[in-house]
Amino acid sequence: MSADVMQKLVKRIYAHAGIQATSHSGRRTFANRILSNDGTIKDVQVLLRHNNIAQSATYLESGTDRMAALVRKV
């Protein structure tokens, strides 16, 4: 399935569900959930099919709450 076809499919699914989002925001949420569930940046890279890990890093959030939780784990 091409990226264009996939994007249109996701857009239709979101619209049908009444969700105001884009396929890109869905990918961003997915990437951050991977990390929140003990995944690694490498896992994000593989699952989002990025050629470069730096591309994957642009999807990730590093909020204060997330950093505080990491420090508490150490």
C-alpha cells in the first residue's frame, strides 16, 4: 500500500470516528506510546520505517513529566 493510499485511509477512519487528527499526529502518538511502554528510539525507527534515526527523533516529545518519571526510576 502506498503512503498516499494509507494516509487517505487513516483520514477516513479518523473522520468516521469523529477524531480531529491527521495521520502524522497518529504516528507521533504511536511513537511516543512506544517509548512510554519501555520501547527504544530504535524500536520507533523500525516500526515507523524510518531510514534515519534522526528522523524518528523528530516525532518524540520530551516533556517535563516524562523526564521527572525517568529520574525517579534511576
